Amino acid sequence: MLYVFDVDGTLSLDGKKISPHIKDSILKLEQEGNSVSFASARPIRDLIPIIPEFSSDNLLIGGNGSIVKKIDNEIEVVKSIDSDSFTSIKGIISDYSFNYIVDDS
């Protein structure tokens, strides 16, 4: 069976670590022959430090599904924001003085 776990707010309540009890339970799922994947709104590079025990051989889904690290360690950008949309979004951010972060390779 494939299990997909959300990280922030589900496995990690502080955004920094996962309790040993939860880690042990996930490892047990794998030992029983199940596949485990992790998903987060974070980019992959910010997801890996929270799940170091699982990051090398597991499917990781980051950026709310826009970035995927496959089991063969290839990173795939599923869909980028086109230039016109990005310009429009930046205008809204500026108009409302929102805090933001832009991620790129």
C-alpha cells in the first residue's frame, strides 16, 4: 500500500522535527512492505531536513505539488508560473504589501 503523509501540522507540529514515535511507526510501515511518500507546501530542499531518515529512497512532493523528487533522486518541476501571471501576482503583492517568498532553482 502507498501512504502519503503531509508533514507540516500533521507529522511535524513545530515545523522542525517529527517525534521519534511517529518516525518509528512510519519505519514499521516500510518494514511491512508499504511505500511511504511525504508532501509539503515547502520546497523539497526545505522538506529534507525534517525527514532525513526517509529523504533518499522516498517520493517527496513539495511546493504544494509543483515540485517532485522521484525515487531515483531526480527533481521535477511539475508546472512553473508563466511570466505574465508572475508579473500580475507581484502587482497584487505590492498593492497589498503582502510578505512573500519566491523560489527558483
